[in-house]
Amino acid sequence: QVQLVESGGGLVQSGGSLRLSCVASRPGFIIDVMGWYRQAPGKQRELLATITTENKINIADSVMGRFFISGDYAKNTVSLQMNSLKPEDTATYYCNVVARRYGRSKVLNFWGQGTQVTVSS
């Protein structure tokens, strides 16, 4: 199993910034994609950003221009820089990795436990 540990969440005022970090422990796995999701109360989980081992980055339209993803596959870490935060950004943020076992082609998804981000007005 790939273990993911997130950090960096907290309370921030509207217009402020936070940087979320995630470290993956993945012995026996190859990580192909790392990314971030969020889920607010009463809403579905939303994909925010992904980054591949080739540094291909995708950002959701809802946060484009404000959120930025970076990753270090050598260290198995991924970060989400969140700027110009709004109250509607309040949610639980989850780290996600897409991985394969060495020598295997089946793609597996792993999730962190989530870190709370609360943006006050």
C-alpha cells in the first residue's frame, strides 16, 4: 500500500495563501501521477490539480490562476500552493497518487486522510 501524509491545512483569511504538502511512502510501487482533490460539505469531491512524472500539469478551471501544483518524484512529494483563497475554497483537501506495482500494469489509486482548509471572510 502507498501511504500518504498531508500537511499544511489550517485557517486562513480570505485573500491569503496556504501551501499543502504530501509525502508518499510507496515501497514496491511506481507513482505515475500525483494530485490534489477537495471536498466541501454537501458537495462532491473535486479534482483540483495533477502532475505527472513528465511534469505535465493540469489545473481545474475553478482554481486556475490561483492554485499551483508542484511535485518531486524523486522524493515522492507533491505540493499545492493556494493563493487568493476564498471562503468557497473551504473544504477537506486530499492528496492522491496513481501508482503501479513494479512489473505490473494495473493502475491503483491511493488517498491521504485529508487536511482541512478553512477560509474566513
